[in-house]
Amino acid sequence: NKIPLEYLHRRKISNKVIKQFGLGYALDDWTALYKHLKSLGYKDEEILKVGLIAKRSNADGYYDIFRNRIIFPIIDVRGRVIAFGGRVMDDSMPKYLNSQETYIFSKGNNLFGLNLVSKLSDRKRIILVEGYMDVISMFNHGINYAVASLGTALTEQQGKLLKRYGQNIYICYDTDEAGTKASLKAIEILRKLEIEPKIVILDGYKDPDEFMRENSIEEFEKKLNNAYNHVDYKILIYKKKFNLNDTEGKI
């Protein structure tokens, strides 16, 4: 389908990376997937159980959950597709739609992109970002050690996965207030697991995807080399929050 492919190419994502991540497209149709899976012999309750369809509220029958969206398969470290994320190609909301939790998928136990990191990276570093597109943008620029926490606050289980797959853990969340809060929470979880994370700040850019589209890999390497430890990061946050010209602010 040309429309989603052109959208990905406009965002400068190469065909190699599209294939690597198995990116796809959900048709702009209420029952295309449902009919396709039924034609393959699957039962209604099976398709419902894995969160691909939902029951119509005012009538009999079902409708597809994912429609007219770029599809990101969520793949575990054994190479099995366990869930999906979907992104719109315009400004409609919600921008992202994620598979519900099912008997084969628990958000808090998985990281998007970890299946590729486990295969491709040397495991010296692992970068934690917020979204699918951030991970894909990094791989697109040759940084093959980025993962995302699937739209949830980082969990202890995800922290253990990070510890297993990377010697040095970097947090590179969005630069807005929500990203700052999420970074502070992630720091606490990782430190409980005896991980000393470093925090990458991309001033002037809203997220890693935007930074990677406008800068070289060398510029990103500089940011990594100047990453903050958790104490310096907190000092930086509090300096912005409090007036250091009065005693109360200093305390």
C-alpha cells in the first residue's frame, strides 16, 4: 500500500529498517482483518482473546481494533510476535493504539526492540526511549541498541531485562514535563536493581526521533558522552524548578 509506505519514507525510514522491524499497515476497513482470520479458520473467541477485534456494542458481530494505522509488531526475544502497536498517519487521536494485555502479552514484562538488540548489539550500551518511532529512528541511523517501554512507566521486570542485555544503561526520554517525571521514576527503579543509569538530555528537541532526523550520529554520540549521572540530573531539574537566589530555594 503506497500511502503508509510514503509516510514512512517521508519520515526517512529506510526499507531495510521497515523490514527489520516488520512494519505493516492495517487497512482502512472495519472488518478486513476479522474476515481474513476467519478465512484461515480461526474462531471468534480466539481472535477476541488476543485483542485483535472487539464486540460491537449495539449489534451482533465484531470490528477490527487496528484500522488505517502503521503497525509495529511487538516481538519477544525468542522472535515471536506477541502484540501490536498502531500509529495514525495524520493528526487524529489517539495517535498510538496498543494491544491490550492478553494471556501471551504483558506490557510490563517486555521491551520494544529488545529482540533486535539481543541479536545485533554488542550489549555494551542500551538506551531506553519512550516510543516505537524513537527506537526505529535510532536503528535507522545505525544505533542498534535502543528499546522502548511500551507506553508504560518502566517496571522492575523491564529494569531486569535492561540489566541483562546492556552493561551501561542510558535513559533518553522526551524533553517535556511528562518525560522528566518518567525519567525520575525510571532512575528510582533502576537504582533499586543496583543499576546506575545515565540520562541523555536533548535540549531543543522534543524527542530522540526529532533529534535523529536533524542531526548526525556523531552529534548523538556527543550527547551520550555528556550524559548526566542521576545526582547531576536531579540537580539540573531542581535548578529549573526553584529560585536559587533565595535561601529557601537553595535548601
